[in-house]
Amino acid sequence: MFSLIIRQGFLLLWQILVLICASSDLLKYRMSNRIICQIAFVGIAQNILFRNGNIHEVWLGLLPSIPFFVITFLRPKKLGGADAKFVAAAGVFLGFEITLWAVFAALVCALLIRPKGREPTHNIEIIPLGWFLGFGFFILSAMKIFLDNN
């Protein structure tokens, strides 16, 4: 019982940090490296405490961020590096499969639901992808914990 309460506390802390980071991207088009590092730290601590230190899950969780890093280096004006770091930090907590699903859902939503009222810069509409990523991470993390407990 005590373990479940601690695990729920980790989830709540992690979700609050994800929402702070995602909201920052929506409002300022910037995500704090400090918050992203805290998201990763909570994920690593959760893996050590509740997955018996299964480091393979941590490394697999980083895989969905690789395409984001590649795009960031090849086309730096198209995707910010914070999005790639955000996916990597979330992957540490969520694991490979759930992170992959969250990224897929976020990309689909970002393409379908473009924020209205933003002025395009240099004929390119900027979409705050971190907001969509954060929303996907938040929803799927809650589903993961719910399914793990049932």
C-alpha cells in the first residue's frame, strides 16, 4: 500500500512537471532545460525504485527521441532542440512503447489542430509541438498507471 502511494506521488510530480514544460512551450515557445532535467530525474528515480533498477527500460525509452534529434541537427529552424530533450526525458519515465504512442498522437494532433491566432513568421507557421507532446505524455502516463494497477 505504501509503495502504491509513493508511486502515485512520483506520477503526480512527473505530470505537474510535464504540464509546466508544455505550458511554457505554448505560451513562450521555450521549454526550460531545468524542468526537462527534473522530468528525466523523476523518471530515473521511478525506474530505480519501482522497476528494480531495470536500466534497459530507460535506454529503450530514449529511442523515440532520436528522430527529433536528427531533425534538430539537419533542419534546426524546423524543430527546436527542447522538443527532442522533452521526448527523451519523458521516455525515461514512460518507456519505449508508451512514449512512441504519445509522440505519434502528438504529431497527428499537431497536424490536425493548429493553434489559431498566431502570426506566421517568415511564411512559416510555428506550432508549439511541446504542448501536444506534453498533453500526450500526461494522458498516456495516467492510462499506464491505471492499467498497471488493474
